[in-house]
Amino acid sequence: MTRHIKKLEAVLFDLDGTLIDTAADFHRIINILLSEKNLPTISYEDLLPSVSDGARAMVERAFSKHIATDISLEITSLQNRLLELYLAQTCVESRPFTGITDTLTWLEQKSIPWGIVTNKPWLYTEPLMRQLNLKPAAGSVICPEHIEQKKPNPEGLLLACQQLQCRPENSVYVGDHIRDIEAGNRAGMVTIAAAYGYISQDDNINNWNSNYNIQTATELQPLLASHFTIH
């Protein structure tokens, strides 16, 4: 469902799995947590599909085989410990996906602002973005603390557009989860599904109703340049 807009005014991104590849840090920390409980580690491939769904989902995936046989493994306690470990070492291996830095540079050259709308709490988003120190910096970063309803509700996207002084209908949202695409569509934005993100094998992005799909982040800038009016 392609769509042309009169003028590209802003580009918004989901964070984990779209803008930044944070999976290696989560995988490392989950395995620290498993080791603390004297349990076998989980492979990167097994953990990956749950990264976009947050700390609880990752804990449930990593410990699902052990919880039934060990009542001391309580999900909330494990989740809290995971977040404690993550806060202490948020950005060890996390990096922008290949192609993102070039896209941000191109956006700056075209005087097009960019921002982030994520379901990741500000407590963890702020140190991650500070340590990555992306240039140009995001003009808007919206976390759950800044709004009443998280994605798939479009509230965060509309707030980001307001902060960037752009019209939603002339803006783009890029995400690697169906909730991202739903939020973008509900906001009236052009939506791009990031197939390179943290997507489970049984999830088909062709069913997400996005305007465009990209297989790698390197495809984003050429897509923006070729499909939208840039002034």
C-alpha cells in the first residue's frame, strides 16, 4: 500500500530493533541472570524475537523451561534483576543498525528533523541515547512517561509531531512491530515496517498493513529519497 506525500517533514523511529540494535546487550545480560541462577544460557537466536516485547517477555522466554520446576524463579523478581543489570550497563554492545547513521546525516542535510517514539521507559532510553550520542540528535524522544497511552495508541507519535512542528500526514514512522505500524496508521502517518528488526519467524510483516517494507536499514534513505518529495 504505497503512498506519496506532498513534502517529507519528519521521520520518526521506534527504538529497539528499528533505530538501535540493542539485542546483544539484552542477550548478554539475560545470560548473566541465568548464570546467577546456575541455569544454562539461552542462544541469541532464541531470545531475539522477544526483545521488542520488553524485559518481562525476555525473562519469560529465557526462564520458561525452568519456572515450572523451581518455585524460587519468580518472574517479577527476575524482571527487576534484569532491569537492574541493564541500567548498570545499558550500552556496551548496542549500536545503530547499519545504514541508520547515513540516513540521519542525509536527513540533516535536507533539513528534515527526526525523532523517537518508544515503549522503552525514559530511565533506560536516556542513558542509551546519551552514550550513543547520535548526530544529529533526535529532535523529539517520546517514552511512556511522557504520554497516557503507549503504542499501538498513536498519542506518542502525535506528540512527537507536535514537538517537531510537522504534520503527521507528511511524516513517516518506522518500526519493527505490528503495534508500531498500527500506531503510525492511526496517527495518519506513512508507515515503514523494518523487517530487519526483532520479529518472530511466525510473524508476517506483509499482514501489518504498512505502506512500505524494508529488509535492511540501508534501504531507508533511498526509499525516502525516491518516494517522497524532498525540499
